[in-house]
Amino acid sequence: MPQQDSPSPRGTYRKIADQIRLQIDGDPGMTEIPTVADIMTEHDVSRGTALRVLRALHEDGVAEPVRGGRWRILHSESRPSRELHEQLAEVITRDGLQVGDPFPSSGELMARFDASRPTLTKALNQLHARGLVSEARQGKPRTVLALPGEAATARTVGDLRRALEGVPDGSALDAAVIVDRKGDGTVVLRLTEG
């Protein structure tokens, strides 16, 4: 295990992740990310930094964990498209959708963006994780929960839990503003972090 005299400089994990991404792009036959031990040895970093490298690659859609502590590479054709994710967020603004409006169907979006169902699903899941659209439910259309650039809006306790998933424990919330009250007793809250 490498011993360090001082901690890694800020951003080291991002530089290492970028180097690994270049290796992946240069070798289409590469199927696995280096192990935590390999990253630690090759780059002389701590285990925590090596784990941050893997998390960064996962967040960037370059790799995903598999059983046994290994990480599988998602080559460009199987990666969720960051551009598609951004284009889908722009659909809300471009189409003039408001909170509560139905989001276009998967079939319509697949035709509109010439995307495969798995790629579209991954991009829609990213929108859901950001709190912009509701979770997919069989037979029910996704709905707009928040406008891009605004705080997430929760319509159910489940939506509220998902909206708070990214907020670290102990964080203060500036406000939970009641935006709308529906006749069925649903209260729409808009949360803003403090």
C-alpha cells in the first residue's frame, strides 16, 4: 500500500479519471477499469482517492460496478448520452411544459431524438434523479416535477424523499414553499437548499 507524506492535491481524482477515460477511448477492446489497488499503485494515491476516481467514472457514465468489486466499461455506444440528457431537459422549456404537465412519451422521444430505448431510459432516469420528471410507471406518463434551473418540486412523499436524496445530512433548507394545493389533498412544495 503506498504511503503518502501529504494528501493528494485537490482534483487529483478527476485528473486520474480523465487519464483512464483516455485509455478507454484509445482501446475499444478494453472491458474493465483498473482495480482500486491498481489505481492506488499506479498513481500513488490513497484508497479514498481511488474510490473517488471510480465514482467519477460512474457519474460520467463511463463505467458501472459489477459483482466482485470490479467495474465494467460502458463504451460510447452503451453510455447514456450526456447530450441526450441535456436535450431532454430542454424539451421542458422548448415545449413550454409547466410543473404537472405530462412529459412526452418514450416512443415520441425515441423518434424525436433517434435514440434507442435503453439509451433514452438512462437519460430519462437522469432527469428523474435531478427531480425534473416523475418516475416511470407502467401505463402512466411521466410528469414534469420542476423546470430546469429551479428547485425540485415534490407532489408525493416519495417525490419529496427523492428530491432530498442529493441533499447531505445536516444541510439546511431555505424554504419548503407550498406552490399549489389540489382538490384531492395533494400539496406541491418547492424546496430550496440553504
